[in-house]
Amino acid sequence: MSDRIHTLSGYLYEYQKSVAQPEEFWAKIADSFYWRKRWSKVLKWNFEEPEIKWFVDAKLNITENIFERHLFTIGDRPAIIWEANDPNEEGRTITYRELFHEVNRFANALKRKGIGKGDKVIIYMPMVPEAAIAMLACARIGAIHSVVFAGFSSTALADRVVDCEAKAILTSDGNYRGSKKIGVKSVVDEALEKSSVETVIVYERTKQDVTMKEGRDFWWHDVIAEESEQCVAEEMDSEDMLFILYTSGSTGKPKGVVHTTGGYMVYSQYSFDNVFQYSEGDVYWCTADIGWITGHSYIVYGPLLAGATTLMFEGVPTFPDCGRFWAVVEKHKVNIFYTAPTAIRALQAYGTEEIEKYDLSSLKVLGSVGEPINEEAWHWYHTHIGKNKCPIVDTWWQTETGGIMVSPIAGITPTKPAYATLPLPGIQLCIVDPEGNELTGNSVEGNLCVKYPWPGMIRTIFGDHERCKQTYFSTYKGMYFTGDGVKRDHDGYYRILGRVDDVINVSGHRLGTAEVENAINEHPKVIESAVVGYPHEIKGQGIYAYVICDMTNRTEDNLINEIKEMVSKIIGPIAKPDKIQIVSGLPKTRSGKIMRRILRKIADGSHDTMGDTSTLLDPEVVSQIIEGRK
Ligand code: PRX
């Protein structure tokens, strides 16, 4: 790729150019893509509405940029290497040409079911290549995909089906995860009880029994059986929606983040290429699930647009044992490995014995994403996995940013443990104090904002543009507010400090405290609840719930278990509280607002330094909670 950064001075040069002449900068990068019609203007924007348009009036199809753009040169190159959950099951290697044909066949099958441009399609699938094929087939025909992590419950899935007005669901019979076989289609059936989804296509993975509803449910292998390997790509406007991806916010209802075609395409490839410094022939492995933005941008779109070989892993890091990641690295000679701090910390706890069994010499670059990486985990990763020779790229970004925003450029930017270091070209960061004043210079700490658009950014929240405006563009005028706290040190390096809103990050998964509270409150014995995050050794943050309950005919233990099950059922196992404390009251202000600051202090054990409690309605409640602390 011609826009590749090769040196630190090259990075600085590109960065300065991107700030001085953003439109020229991005136009040059966009030039290496295939556009059916070129843009009339690179960028139109205002952060008030907000209204953001990149590559205005341009026409394209993102899959033509994966396939047609370089099929002559890379047709025989492996696009996806798939490693099954069970190490004894044979994996799959799919070349770009084969992937192209599979995408086309499935795209034709979707069309035959009446799905076309602008229709919303939910993908609720395990980590099998067909999940990526499903996404690309939607993009090929202009349907808008919304991938829902297959660990979400039927209630969470149903909410998303309704919110995005899905016309079809693509799923599987079941899912292998570690030693477990999990029903997937059964969850879809539950979610669809009250819905009018017209078509369900089921990929056969586990061969477990499923019920198929006549006229609505079809097998994947049946629908593609007669389809052609050719499918002409739909022409999309640069600003046509590519996908909706739900994420948690500080209010109860998850929001459907909307990404559009042209800008997302340019940004996902540009950031992939530069951050990881992928070279031809490298095997790249991102361990995320495609249900999250990391899977979208850095398992599917970024790598495939770049012509890279992307490894997709169906299983979990601890099956059949805790050496599995390293066994996969050795087996496939992985060169670039991208994972989350929570996985690093979990594996760190098992010691180094399992690592020493494997040859990790193929590794060149290590990546981290999803939450702050603590220094200890950083050093462990660097020493034991990277053998002190692999740069670590600590990549900070969000579902809303579409791609990596702050990160070292592998092997080029000098790294510093726990620092995401510097912004990518095109990313104009700004640190503000609570009043929104920009904090200039180095050695400052505040809230992280971005003051100029970048191509991969969120365009709206599906069905609720006002919420998009309120959440991201209203806190600080003229800026996109990330919700994260940040420090810029004396070298100008950025260190992300974590969320400053009511969002918690559990094992790299974002959850709204209100969302968890709503689920807890569904339990008939619960009167009121308040949820906060607290530092957790492995998960980064754990969930601490304070709950007021009607205890008649119940013991504390059975009630706690029931509440955990309730949350699991309503959201999914990832949202299960780690600690539940039954309390008789919650600390409230005179105006009835729960003082979460106090609850956070109690949860993390720092209640000796409670700060100002003068606005508390009933200080006695606090002492009682401290006494019963878990
Ligand atoms: O708090 C930041 C944290 O994860 C949030 C975004 O979560 P999500 O949209 O689910 O996307 C996760 C994958 C991109 C951010 O607001 N976060 C993400 N990466 C980092 C991070 N915090 C610190 N360091 C990171 N590298």
C-alpha cells in the first residue's frame, strides 16, 4: 500500500499533513480504492447536527474493493484461515477467490429470499467463516447487517431485531465453545416469538436438533445449493449505511451505532495497514468475536480490504487447556496477534509453563484492545509472548470510532507500557476540563474529545439521531466526546484512564450500569438497585450490584443466585454481577439521585476517602452498606 508509514519522521510528516490539509490527505488515501464514481467533495460536516459526509456523492461497493480490486493478484492467497474449537477437528483455509465465490452464492441466495438494498439483516452466528461470508454477502447486495454477539440472550436479541426492523436473521443450529455445545437457533426461536421476521437462514454447525418453521426457516446449504458464483455488486452511495452495531450507553437501551460505506472502508484499511504494518504473506490473528466492532474492523473489513490473511478462531483461550492460543500461533505461524488485556491477564494467571511448550518465534507484532492494559500485563505480554522483540500496539478506539484512533505504529512509534501513545494521522484529539476548556500543552489530564471528523466515525444512532447528538456532540460544543478520561504526559503520549460516564468495561465488553439495573429490577423481589464497576484482577472491571429486596420467604443466597440468573437471561452471561450486596437503602441526595460516587468508593474499598457527603439524605445508610460490604 502506497500510504504506508515507514518511519517515525514519516508518521510526523503524515500527521501534520492530515491536520493542515485533511481533505487532500484523505483524498490521496481514498485514491487507492475502487470507486465506481468519484466524490464531488471529500468532506462536508458540522458537529452541531451532527451531519458528517465523507466522499460526497461517490459510488462504490465495499466488496468490490475486497475482491474485484485485487483478485487478479491475490486470488490464490488465503483470505481466511479458520481454526475450529476442537483442535482435532480439521480447520479450513479459504482463498480470496473461494471467498469471493461463496460470498456471491450467498448474496444470490439472499436476493432470492427477497432481501435487497436497504434491508436490515441480523447475523447471530458463531465464529465460523460463514459469519464473515454473511456480512460480506449483505454488503454485496446493499443490505445492512447488524451482527449480534452470539452470547447475548434471546431478550437482548429480540430488542435488536425490533429496533433495527430486521427482515431476516442469519444464524446456526448451535455453537461449540470449549467443552460446551450451545444452542443458537433455539435462542433465535425464543427471540422471534413475537416478531415478524420473514426469513431465517440456519448454518449447520453442530448438527443438534432444531425446529424449523415452515416457510420462514431454511438451511444455509439448501439455499446456496443452486446459486451461481457470480453476483454483480449493488452500487452504493458513499454515505449509504453499511452496518448497524449495537453497543451500551449510559442509559438503559443499547444504541445502534451506524457506520456508512465509503469512509468506513477507507479508515478500516488505512488503520489496519499502518498500525499493524502487515506485510504480504503474514498471518494475522485477532481473537475478538465478530459480534464486536473489533471483529468487524479487524477480522473482516480491514484485513480483507488490505488483502491480508486473517485467522478466525471458533474456540476459547482455555480449551482444551490454557496453552491453546500459543498452540494456534505455532500451528499457523501467526505473525501478528491482537487480543484483549482480559485474556492476557487470565492466561498470565496460569504461569508460563504452557507457553514454553510452543514455538512463538513467528510473532512480530502484538496488539491490545478493549480496555486499559495495566503495566504488569503489558510487561508479561512483552516478555513471555513477544520474547522482548515484538512491539506492542495498545490500540484505543470505540464502536463509534469505527477504527483505531490512538496507537503506536508497530515497530515505529517508541512504546511505553500502558500508553496508547499517539493519534493516527487524521485524528485531532483534544483534552478538555469539565467545563469544556481545552487543556493545551503536555502533562494534562481530562476528558478525551475529537475536534475534527475522521472517515470511520459514527454517523448516527439508528432511529434516534437526537440521541447521537446528545450523547456525543452536546457535552462539549463542537466536539465529539468519547466518554473516556485521558492523560497526556510530558512526552505528549496519551494514556487512557477509563470511562468517565456510567459505562463499565467488563473483560473488554461495554455495559451500561442502567442496562444491568433494569435487568436486576425485573426480578419480582427487587425493589431498587444500583450498579457500579470496581477493579477486578482479570476482568479489568467487575460488576458490583447493591440491591434492595423484599426478603419475605427468601434467603439471601438464593435471592442472589436468582438475580444473577435473571441478568444472564435478560442480557447474557457477560452481564452477570460479580458481587451482589443486599442493602436496606441506597445513598441518595435530597433530590433523590443515587450517589454512585459513594457506591463506587465502597465497591473498590476506598471508602476511607469518601469526599463530600454533605448532600446525603441519610448518612446512616452509608455506614450500613460499608458494614455489609462484599
Ligand atoms: O473505555 C474505552 C475502552 O473501550 C471503550 C470502547 O468500547 P467498545 O465500543 O466496546 O470498543 C471496544 C473495542 C474498540 C472505550 O471508550 N477501550 C478500548 N480500547 C482501549 C480502551 N481503553 C484503554 N485502552 C485501550 N486500548
